[in-house]
Amino acid sequence: MCAFVLGLRVAGVHRQVWRYFGLLELRQLTAGVCLGGLAAAATVLALRMPNFPRSVLVLHPILSLMLFGAARAAWRTFNERTVVGLGGMARRLLIVGSLHDSSAALRALKGSQQWQPVGILSRERGEKGRSIQNVRVLGDISDIAAMASYTGAVAVLVASPPGSAERREVLLHAADAGVTLLTMPRPDEWLRSDGPGPRHVELEDLLGRTPIQLDVAGLSDLFAGQTVLVTGAGGSIGSELCRQIARFGVARLVCVDVSEIAVYELEQELRAAHPQMQAMYYTANVREFERLQAIATVHRPAVVFHAAAYKHVPLMEELNEIEAVRTNVLGTLHAARVAGLCGARRFVMISTDKAVNPTNVMGASKRLAELVVQAVAAEHAATQYVSVRFGNVLGSSGSVVPLFTRQIQRGGPVTVTHPDIVRYFMTIPEAAQLVLQAGLMGRSGQIYVLDMGEPVKIVELARLLIRLSGKTEQDVPIAFTGLRPGEKLFEELLADDETTEPTPHPKLRVAKTSGQSAVGIDAVAGWIAQAGPAPASHDLRRWLQTHLPEYVSPNI
């Protein structure tokens, strides 16, 4: 007996909680019993006890392991049945995914008083009829409506990984079945949330792709212990850049934005999330060179991310053309020059897919800003200047998603400009991470293009959002309003083999230069200064076209 007590204690069996007894605890128990059995056998053999049956030395550990394991398994079974009995109000849940994916979800739901898994729906034909943790595979994804009715399930949990083809298919069938669509929390949400339970599926879950692989070591070397300045820090991309940069242990983060409320909200968030980080928050306009230079002179940033810009195409196309040029072109010139003058190692400008063969003032101003960055790069050889292009970002200010969401809440109609209009979409964290990676890899003067995946029809996006809300197109109709001024049916990223070159990172490519000569930045700044606060619209467009022959506008 003493030998077994010693063996079980060495194995740490006395620390186990029987209610959560599982395979790992069983291995631990087996190790303890084996240690005890070996100690008992050694003792008996050393004492040379006469007429002692040697078979006892083998049978005793086996029987002990069976009894110990049975007692723990019985206790866990009793507790689980008690939980089920107390949780009689638990809602029935179907799980969608392969047995491999479903097993992780079932482990997370084990002992839940809120959800009761009643079946699995898998696309793998060979898995139908099999079961895992006593939950059987009932059918295919197309059987959601029938199985929900059969089992009384009120929700469907998507266990398949982000970016899988199953997710959109599940949404279509789940909407018809009238059940709630759920998914498991992302890794970062497990840390932030109060509990690890399922959450409602969001649009990012349906359009999302495989996680970005970052050069963590390289980014840590770039940012750790350094000062980083971000313009437009209060915007969608700027604020996410600040969040990502803060993870890499910067010594000081300098946040600049023209919006007081945006700077305040960013300050509150970062102070709560990174209380140890030294951060400075400035309200400043990138169009004011002296102010920007004063900030950079004080802090001497090693890296500058320029995210400040006007980006709303229709708003900048009429009445506000000069504002787009002043902020996007002149503001970029100021930020780029300041980075060179203060000795920054890297300068990264956030550009857009609308800069490719632009048909609107906003896109033309961003393309001219790219050329300005390349011209400034020639003046400051010690600073690496890089521009990064990407398409629409889900959830950013001015994107269609918040607009569609508000329209759905009002009962519709959801307004789409054209049935064939398509756009590239990316999540905010994905865009920010690739911007950081491009900033690390880029050589001066390069323009990086992000792999945006497959373009998405805006009308399909509207339908996905309607179904996510639990409604149908009969409840919330879709109305087509016609293309807006300066709007294209298809945006171009130049992300193909003929117009870009590959990089070591699979989601980043470098745009090939067209041989266009660099702009005269002093002449650009001079024209903007003499144009005044309200130049004639056609004069401004004609001036843009002199620098950008590819710019085509119906208003010229």
C-alpha cells in the first residue's frame, strides 16, 4: 500500500480533479500505478517473502488501475449528467465541419450549460454515420434545414477553419433553415473574452483567409526599442497599425491625426491595452509642414507610417477636389520630406487600388502621391521609401459594410450601385500586418501590391449581410442606384505576373515600373499653393492629367 501511495504521489495523481478526468489524467494515473507496482514488486522480491504468489505483483496494479479509473470516470459521468439536468434550458446545436474540426469544438463545449451538441454535418462522405464524443454525423451541409427540424437545433456552429469554402455554403443553408449561425472565437478573442463560448459569425469570418505569416523576428528588430510615427493614426488603418506596432515592443509610439476625437479614442484604447508603452498623441494636419517637422524633430522616429488621406471617391470627386490634392499629395510630400530630414530609416505610405489607371480625383491624387514618394526617395538615400497598395478594407470608415448594416437595420432597401460591380476586400488586421511586412522588406522607391484574393461582387456582399442578419431578400430588398461619379465597375491592383514581380512573401508583390519619369515635387507644391482654395474643377483635373497620362476623367 505504501508503495502505491508513494507512486501515485510522485506522479501527481493526488492533484487531479475527478470532475475533469480525461485522457491526460488517465496517462498520469497509469504512470503512478506503474511506479507503485514496480516499487511493491521490488520490495517483495528484496524481502524474499516465502510462498508469496508472484502473479499478485502483476494483477494488483492492473486491478488498481481499473478501479481507480472506473471511480473517476463514474464521478465525471455523474457530474456531466448533473450539469445536463441542471441545464435543461440548454439550446440544441448542430456542428458543421469534419470530424477533426468538430472534435476541437466539442472539447470547447464540454460541460457547457448553454449549448447541447445534437449532431454533426460533414462534407466528408465517409464520415456520415460515425460519431465522436457520442455526437453522430447526421448528414451533409445541404441537410441543415432538415436536420435542424429533426433535432430541434436552434443554432449552427461552423467548426471549419477561416477561409474554407464551407463557410459561405453554410450561410446560405442556415438562412433558409432559420437558425443562428455561430463560430468559435479567434485566438485573440479567447484571451480578451469573458468566456470561450461560441460567438455570432461576422462578415470577416466568411470572407477571411488563412492567417498572415509575419516575419516576427525581423519586425521585432525593426520596431523593438525604436520610435515609430504614424500619421492618420486615428483612422481605420492607422489605428490598427498602432495596435500591431505596439505588440513589437516599441520604445515610443507617436500618433498624429487631425481629428481630436479619433486621437482621444486611440489614446484611451492603447493606454488600457499597453500601459507600459510610451506613446505621444498629437492633433496635427499633415498639410502643415512646420507642425509635422516640429513633432518629428522632437522624437526622431526610426520608422514613419503615412496613413493620413482623404479616401471617399464620390465626396472627393465633386466640390472637394482641391482637398483631396492638398491632403493626399501635399500631405504625403510633407510627411515624406520630414521622414528624410529627421533621419528615419523607413517611410511607408498607404496607397490604394484606385491609383491604378485612375478615373477619379481621389485615385489620381494617390497615384501622384506615389510618384511624389519616389521623387523624395531620390533626395534622401538614407531612408527607404515604400508605398503599399490594397483594396477595400472591411469595416473601415466609408466602406459599404457599415452602410449596408444600417440599411438592413432600417428594413432596407440595401442600395448597390450596379449589379456587376466588384471590389477586393481585406480585413483591417490583415491589411495592417501586410503593410508592416512590406515596410520591412521593401527597397526604396518600390510600390508593393497586396494579394487581395478573389474580387467579391458587391451585390453578393449585400446578400451575405442580409442573411447574416437572419433575414431574406424578401424582407430586405436590394435596389440598384447606378454608378456614382468617378466609380469603376472593376478596380485593378496590378497583382498578376505580367505587371508585378514576386517577393519572398506569398501575399506581397512589387509593381513593375512603367518607366514614367519622376514628378518635379517643387513644381507640384508650387501649383497647389497658387491654385488657391477653390480652383476650377476642370483646371485641377487637367493639371492632374499632365502628370498622369493614364488618368481618364469624363469631366475634362
